[in-house]
Amino acid sequence: MGHVKLHIPGPVEVSEKTFRAFCSPMIGHRGQGFKDLYAKIQPQLQSLLYTNQLVYLSTSSAWGVMEGAIRNLVFKRVLCCMCGAFSDKWLDVAQRCGKQAEALKVEWGSPILADMIDAKLASGQFDALTLIHNETSTGVMSPLAQIAELKKKYPEVSFIVDAVSSLSATKIEFDRLGIDVLLAGTQKAFALPPGLTVFTCSAAALEKAAKSKDRGYYFDFVEFQKNAQDNMTPSTPSIGHIYALASKLDDIFGEGLEARYLRHTTLAQLTQQWAERHGFTLFPEKGYESVTLTCINNGSRSKGRAVDVAKLQKLVKDKGFLIDGGYGKIKGTTFRISNMGDETEATMSQLHAALDEAMKQL
Ligand SMILES: Cc1ncc(COP(=O)(O)O)c(C=O)c1O
């Protein structure tokens, strides 16, 4: 069997163009060629994150930078906003880093809302919070702009935001929102091979990090800043990833940001409609559906239809497409379909046609 096209919520399908860029001839990471490469993409990254801050490149997966954010920015106590598998894990990560951490937990499928955070931060116990903008396990997008408004009320609290599966698919204006750390693993909406995380920090976060005695070595944000000022990374990066990112950024700005955001929203809606046509309901609370993936109920949380998800996956795989059979504790009672990256109405309709056929064969 040939290649099975990825419609799981990351890693996603990587284009031939991106792969060609990934395989560019190697250069040294302290040479002018690398500095020129980073200098070329820096303004594009800044436009994409809507920031005047430098954007850093970490050739680790997202968790590296997530753990780094905890080590650089938590001095007192961190509030971990938990609404799914990835955000839930952040509490464990903070505790394993030896930090005082507290959970703000909602039922999976629900979003994190600003007033919940407000009620917790009012205690004055916290100097940081972690939030996942787009919880990939549940397909829920929490209202980041409303949450970020709280930063005005709690300027001393570092707002650490994971946009792993939303950055580049929807507008996240880092400077205007006033958040402190924004990070994304590029195997999701950027459609790069896994292994690269882009992130940025506010000036306040950098000042705070400089005072931390627990920054460690590999994810020391002060080192990222120092090196980025000279168009370098603290250690040897995966240079192939950075070539691939440069190619992808040209694609992104060629398409136009607004067009890219609209495309993702439209494609997610097409999958939502596919689910409804087949008698399924959606897992996320209405109004908080992700624009990059659709998490579909399989008879849970609703009176919606239930099917043999493993069989559906197998039938669709035989037609050349990989969908996800649900993550963590909702494996099997949900399934997920990604539309992130380079997908179009045409490619999504091919997937939906394969799913239609598979549904008949169940
Ligand atoms: C929202 C979110 N955060 C964090 C991660 C962890 O990313 P990684 O496995 O690349 O470290 C994922 C992975 O799927 C994710 O979806």
C-alpha cells in the first residue's frame, strides 16, 4: 500500500515543496548562511505572531518549551488550566519541575473561561498560569482574547499560552493580547515534519526569567533571546527544519494570513457538517469548536450515533486516509479529523467521500 494521507491532528501531511526545502544542503549553524536564513524568516515570524519581540526557534518538540516556560517563569505558584489531555498534563509537568501548582479543571469538552481564571487569580497566590488555546484532544478552542484581558488586572502573573495546534490557522496577536509566552510545535498547522517549536516571550517574561535560578541550560529563555539578537540559536538546531520553515512561511504569506484563517475555519465547518449529516454530534461545547480539527462524539455525551471507530478507521485507511480514533480517556467514544496545514476544500471533500463510503461499509 502507498502512503496513507494524514488527517490525524498532528503530525499532518507535509508537502513535497516543504520536504525539498527540509533536504537543502547542510550549512554551519554559526556561519553567515545560517544567520541570513534566520534573519530572513524573523520578520515573517514576527508578522505571524503579531509581535515586535524576537521569535525563537527550538528544535525540540513543544513539551521542551512548555517545560522551559515553567522553569523560567514560575517562582511562586502556577495555575494550570485543564480541559483535556494536553492541558491536564501541564500540571504534572509543573510538579515534576518541583513547582507549586494548582489545577483549574473543567470537564473535557468544555472551554476554559476568563471568569474561572479570574476567580483563582484573585487569591493572589499565583505568579504564572498555563493555558492551551486549542486543546487538541477534545477539539475545544478556549476564548484566548477574553482570557488575555485578565492580564491587565494581574500584570504580575505570567500568561503562558500553548498554541501548538492553532498558531498560523487563526489570528493570535501576541503583543496586543499582552500574553507572556506563546509557543507552537510546527508539526500541526504549519505542516512541517515534527521536531521544531517556535515561541516568543514578552519583555516582562524575559526580565523575570533573568532572575530565575532554575532556568536550566537547554531551555534558558535568556539564552534564546541573546542568541536570537544575533540570528542564532543557543545550540545546534535542526537546520533542515529551519529551511522547511522558511519555505512554509513563504507559502503562508503567499496565501495571505486572513485567507489562511478563513480557509481553516471553512474546512473545519465542512467536517462538522459531514459529522452532522451522518447523525453524529460534536464533542466540544457549542461555540468553542476548533478551527483545525473536529472531535466527533461516538455515542458519548449525547444521543448521537455510535459506530465501531476502529473499523471506521481501518476502512478509511484502506482508502488512503488516516483519521484518529480519539485520545486519552475519550479514545473510542470520540474520533478526530484534522483539517490543518495545507488542506483545501478539494482535499477535504476527497476525505469526506472516503468517509461516506466507509460509513456504508460499516
Ligand atoms: C495542544 C498541544 N500541546 C502540546 C502538545 C505536545 O506536543 P509535542 O508532543 O510536540 O511536544 C500537543 C501534541 O499533540 C498538543 O496538541
